[in-house]
Amino acid sequence: MNLSSKRVLLGVCGGIAAYKAVELLRQLSKLGAEVQVVLTRHAQEFVTPLTFQALSDQPLLTDMFRLEQEREITHVAAAQQAELFLVAPATANLIGKYANGIADDFLTTLLLATTAQVMLAPAMNTKMYLHPATQHNLATLRGWGTLIVEPQEGELACKEIGIGKLAAVETIVEAACAYFRRGLEFEGVTLLVTAGPTREPLDAVRFLSNASSGKMGYAVARAALARGAKVILISGPTALTPPPGCTFVGVETALEMYEAVLQHFPAADVVVKTAAVSDFRFVERHPYKMKKDEAPLSTHFLRNPDILLELGRRKGRAVLVGFAAETHDVVDYARGKLVEKNLDLIVANDISDGRIGMGSDTNRVTIISRSGALEHLPENSKEKVAGAILDRVLPLLPRRGA
Ligand code: CTP
């Protein structure tokens, strides 16, 4: 792929894998990218600044405190002009600092100042990588839309064998290329995604809901934004932060989601309905907190409208993608929903294994298309599942400019 005129900032942390960043710089430059390198103080103990400077046309950035005022401003501007800010290797320390907004050296300062897409390629000892603190920080960063080039398994500098080895340089280069390719694929496409649970109130404090965390829908929103789509995210209550750049509509009940979706549907080229919509609502909603003595021991429900069924009726040019979380006969039920709701794709997952799917960070799904074709995907992060869904949506979009 030709990366000419693409501006990349390459941050290098101190770690044994720092020497691989030299090859990364060489390969990205060979593809035509304008790469400027930022070295932490520790990185300079592993590889000399001269090595990087010899391979880059851009001034090397090393220590903000030694910079002249004027150059410092120029350099912060460079962080804002870059399109991709790649940190490889990214240590546990860098990941922890970035996830917590700490800016105590030049690299972390630039990370906070940049408007570029940030991509991290972690490299560290297995125990450090698997430590809940690191995993929590990575989850936070993914939530902000940071792209993570997963480390690989192998022999580490400490001689242990396990996960934590920097991804192969070719893999990181491919991830950078994929990012630049992605920027174009969904340009001009409006994608509406619904996420999270809905809540059906019984009174001022009690409600009927489900275990959906919204993670799958937010991952779809982030992936679509990264690939250039205009994203409308309609979400029930979740603990997640809407990705910057999307149009966010927060709702509570299924009826509110129904109204919001129908309002935005005419603008949508693609609808991905990950939301776990409550099929029922209470007949009555009490405006105050009911005392236990006055609460009925049995109650009546009303059926909520099926939002996706309604979209299927109005379908038009939109590509419709549904989800089906099932505990048994997964594929049969999912196929039935695909036909009944007039969908293009349905993403089925088996939630009988409570470890994955609803609420978790991973998912194992089967994607079923209108033609009946089945694709069983292995268990993967929701980011990867989101990417796989978008990959299948792409060929279904009407050819633009045709
Ligand atoms: N859905 C919807 N509106 C509803 C219920 C579901 O738009 N009131 C959408 C979901 O967002 C999902 C798909 O329909 O994309 C399938 O939802 P699911 O809850 O699995 O199935 P239901 O159609 O509700 O059927 P059942 O509860 O009988 O499995």
C-alpha cells in the first residue's frame, strides 16, 4: 500500500523491543509515510537517537524540557497534524499513564495533545500484560477508540514463554495500512447503531431490564467511525462513554428507543441493532417509589414494539443487521429472525456459556446472511467482532459513485 503523504508519529518506549521500532520506521518510510519519531528517555537507553534520526526526515523528538519555546510549539502542532500516532513498543507504564491522563514526559504529553488516531502495540512480560491493572487500562483505552495491535505469544526477554511479545513488525505495518485504508471504506455512509439494554420502569426506583452492557454496540460505533462512517449511536443506559465524533442519543425505555430509531432511520445506510430491547413493559408506571405493602404480587405487561421488525417493513435501501442472543437452537432461531424481520445479516451468539457474550469483553458469533450462508467466527474481542461485521456489510452497500 502507498502511504505517501500520510503523517505518522511513532512513539517508542523503553523496552527490549525498542530496537524493532527501527525496522518499523524503515518499513513505514519505505511505503511513503512521513514518520516523525518520539523517544522516551528510557527508549534512548535501548537504541541511540542517532539510529532513528538517520532513518527519518523529520526532526527527532526526545525531551520536551530541552526544547526551545518555539520548537516546542511546532512539535505540539506536529502531534495535532499527524493522522496516526503509533506507539510501539508500548510498555505497561505508558499504557497506565495514558489511560489515566498522566502527561509527565514528551511522549505522554503529545498523546494527550494529539487529535490523531492513537494505535498502541503493547510489549511486556506476560504477568504484566495479564495483570488486571494493564487489562483495565487497555479496556479504558479501547473505550476511547484507541486501536490496540495485540501482542503475540512467544519467548520474552525474561526467557518466559507467554503472551506479551511485541506483534511482528509486518503485523503493525499492516494495522497502520488497514487504518489508512479504513478511513475511506465507509466514507459517505451513515451507520445507525443501537446498543445496551432498555429499562422499563415499574416505579420511581424499580425497573425491568437485562444484562446487556452495550460493549458490542459501542465497539461497532468505534469501528465504523474509524472507517470513516458517520455514526448515530442510540443507546440504553450503560456505563460506557460514547465515542468522540458520533451523534449520541441516550434513551431509557424501548418506546424511547423505537421513537429515536424511527426518527434517524431515513438518514441511515446501515442499521446495526445490537441493543437488547425489552419485549415487555409494565402496564402502569408509578411516579413515586411504591411501598412494599402496596406493591402488587403479580403484575401485567404490555408488549413493546419490535423496532427491527418495523425497520424491516420500511427497509428501502438500508442494510439491516440484527443480533440474536440465544441459549439454545441458536442458528435456527437466528435464521427465523432474519427472515421474519427482513434482515440482510444476523449475528447470532450462544449465551448459554455465560462467560462470553452479554456483558463480557469477548464474543463468539455466527454471522448468517440472507442467502443462508453461515460463518462461525472464533471467540474474539468485541472490537474484532465489530470489524468482522463491518467487513460483511461493506459488499452489501450500494456502490457509491456508480
Ligand atoms: N429487537 C428490536 N425490538 C424489540 C426486540 C428485539 O429491535 N422489541 C431487535 C434486537 O435489537 C435484535 C433482534 O431484534 O437485533 C433480535 O432480538 P432478540 O431479543 O434476540 O429477539 P426477539 O425478536 O425479541 O425474539 P425472542 O425474544 O422471542 O427471542
